Amino acid sequence: MTSFGPAALIGLCIGFLWGIGCALAILYSIYLGGYRKGVQDSLSGQKSKRYLDTSKRIRERDARQQSS
């Protein structure tokens, strides 16, 4: 039973770190996909409604911050 303890602990740590690494890789790929879509929207000739609404909110927020 004593030899099982360290092996289980090492396996648990490696499994936990592997799981965290995979989760971070998935989140990073989702982030990059969103970033690419944002750049694509900004370069397109006809802007989407969501892009126009978001850019309007950003400009309003910047104007409020500069006025205060």
C-alpha cells in the first residue's frame, strides 16, 4: 500500500496539469478565433450591425472618459 501512494500522487498531479493544459489550449484557440473574426469584420467593406454597435459604444465610453 505504501508504494501505491506516491505513484497515485504523481499520476494525480500529472493528470491535473494535463487537464489544465488542455483547457488552456482550448480557451486560447477560442480567443484566437474571436480575434481573427474581429479583424476580418474590421477589414470588410460592409460592417456588421454588431461591429457598428460595439464601435459606437467604445467611442461613447472613450468620450466619457476624456470628458471626466
